[in-house]
Amino acid sequence: AQSVTQLGSHVSVSEGALVLLRCNYSSSVPPYLFWYVQYPNQGLQLLLKYTTGATLVKGINGFEAEFKKSETSFHLTKPSAHMSDAAEYFCAVSDPSFQKLVFGTGTRLLVSP
Amino acid sequence: KAGVTQTPRYLIKTRGQQVTLSCSPISGHRSVSWYQQTPGQGLQFLFEYFSETQRNKGNFPGRFSGRQFSNSRSEMNVSTLELGDSALYLCASSAGPGSNTEAFFGQGTRLTVV
């Protein structure tokens, strides 16, 4: 069975500050890991994913995440927040054999001027 | 290239009725997955279809069903609607059945059951 825990349902940062969204996972098989962003009344957009290989993954809009197997973590970071980053972010895990994503409960990122 | 198209975008139904939601995947994509999103339960997997075959099913009652057509379009059906079925239903398409291929999400169908 697979599961994802996202610490903090809301994270507030100032524009220009570091963004850190936390994600820990549990998986019985080597996982694929994902971060998605959702804007109001929209679907999900893939920010980045880890499948195999390099553990530091760079995504769109300046986001990156590092897969740490020993800590079972896949935290999302961005050096400098922008107002347009305000949205809800979901971490997800999957078994590579299936298109079944198991999502965390989401973290709403608030960016203040 | 057109994205994933879900119709309708909004739907209001009465308890006890049934509803059919449609998803047209990106051209060339053969895998379609469905998710339910609610404030209380978050995003939950419903089903996955590839080449007209259901490969995986989430933990939902039998009132929730789906199918995929030869052109990869997919429909999901919910019978005997309950108030708790009110949710955003998201469809995702991908080129292949494994999760090494990116899943592209539609904007969803917001179902309200009254």
C-alpha cells in the first residue's frame, strides 16, 4: 500500500522568500513521486516528477524537489516565491506499473506582498 | 494539441438520479484515469482504463462505474446519487498505462447533488 503525508495544510510566505512544502511517502515498491499544482476551478498541472536516476529533480516555474530515500521524503522548494505561486500543491506517489496516483491532502500556499 | 476535455463542466442533480460524465483524452493517448476530489477526502482514485480495459479500480461502491471506447474517450457513471457524491471529478489522460508517462488532467466536472 502507498500513502503520502503532507505536513501543513497551509503555508504562508512573503514574496521573495523561500518556499518549502513538505511531503513524506510510504511505499512497498520503489515509488514514482510527483508534485502537482492546482489553481482555483482548474485541474492539476504537473510541476515535476521523480522516477529513477538523479534524486534532485527540477520542474517548471523554478520549483525543485529532492528524493531522499532514507527519509522517505520528497520536499518541494523554490528559492524565491512569486505572487503567482499562490495555489494548492499536491504530492503524489504511484506504483510505476499503474496510472494510479495516491495523493496527499494538499498544501495551500499563500504568498503575501 | 488539444488538452483533456471534460464535459459538462458543471452539473446539478437530485438525490437518487444517475449521471454520466465524459472525458476526451489528448489525441493519441490511450490511458484514462478518473479521480474524485472533495474537501473532506481529498483526491481519490476511481478507475484506470487502457485500451478499453479497466486495469485498476479504487475503493468506491458499485454505484460508480466507467468504460472506455475504442477512440479512447471515457465515461463514468454514478447511479442512485447521494449528497456525498458532490465533488469535482477529474479525468487524466496519458500515453501509456504506467506512471512513467505523464498524466495530463482536465479541468474537471463539478457535480452538485441536491
